[in-house]
Amino acid sequence: MNQADASRAQWRKSSRSSGNGQCVEVADFDTTVALRDSKDPSGPVLVFERAAWASFLAGAKNGIPRS
């Protein structure tokens, strides 16, 4: 994904985001998911393979077992 793709993306914030500006925005693409800082929309974008993003969300929802 390049910066032009990021500028055309449909970015969204979590419904759980607070109004204090400490948010990330997410955009879905065919095979990847992108994240950016809502305070810096022209800044860097992190891109994850869809499977890696799904694993992260599952861990966040279920908690990651501690060893």
C-alpha cells in the first residue's frame, strides 16, 4: 500500500474511542488492514496482513495467556 492508497481509504475510528484524541483509525483493503494515528492523518501508516490483524484482535478480545 502506498500513500495514495492511504489517502483514498475509508478510515474509521472505534466506537469505543474517547473524545480526547488518543485514537487510531483503521482501513480495510483486499488482503491487508491499515492503521494510522487519528491526530496525524498524513503521517505513517502501519499495514498488516489480514490474518495477522485477526490474530491480534482475537488476542486483545480474549486476553493473551501469561506464562
